[in-house]
Amino acid sequence: MGAAYFYHLTRRPLVETLTMLLGKAQGAGWRVAVRGTDAAVLAQMDAALWRQGPEDGFLPHGMAGGPHDAAQPILLTTSADIPNGASCVFSIHGAEVSAAEVAALDRVCILFDGEDDIALNKARGQWKALKAAGASAQYWSEESGRWEKKAET
């Protein structure tokens, strides 16, 4: 049974935090799906991941909809489908996740902008729904300048 990790971004931009967490997931040997709500925003993420230099570490990835989706270690998608067999899903910009997904996957990471009231309220709603469904969840904040676990269900 997996867990949902909520990451409340207040100091670093989404792409920086996502890159760091993707590197950790890759280090753990996980296949990952990054689920967003807007294909244009995912295309920007794709470009940012390709711009990383060798000193930053390479994150092999692809955009969903290509002929090699199943082979991608990191797949950026707007769909709830996971054609690459990911064991970890990253939800950005309020993309939906379910308690069933949390239970079935190793981890679900929900990243949200703490300066955006809509994103904050969406994440609160997701936390309440997952908690009510009995899913394991952790809330992480970077408020102090480093990531700290603030709550757990």
C-alpha cells in the first residue's frame, strides 16, 4: 500500500522541486508519471527537463502520445492512464488522484503552489478526500527553508 505525499511549495518554483523529486524517484528505481491538467504547461516542463545540464543529472522522459510511451521512465501526461507502468505519480496543477491509486502505487506526490489560493484549496480538498477514504498521507512544507514533514494520517 502506498502513500500520498503533499508538497506545499512556498520557496522554490514547481520545476525546481519537481526536478529534485524526479531525481529521487529515479534513484529509487521507480517509473514515474507526471500528471498535469494542461498539455501546454507539460510541454514547458518537458523543455525545462531537457535543458538540464550534465551537472544537474539527466532525467530521461517523454511526453505522452508518442509511440514509446510504455518505455518512458518518466512520462508527462494529462491522462489518468499510466501506459509506462509507473509506480509513482506526480500530480501538478490540481490533477486528480484517487484513493485507489494511492493504495495501488508505491507513492503519489501532490505538488501545489502555496501562494495560489485555488491550488491551496484544491490540495486541501484532495487531502480531506484521501484521508476520508483511509489513504495514508503526509504533508510536507518548505516554509523553514528545508522540507519538513508537518502532518501524517
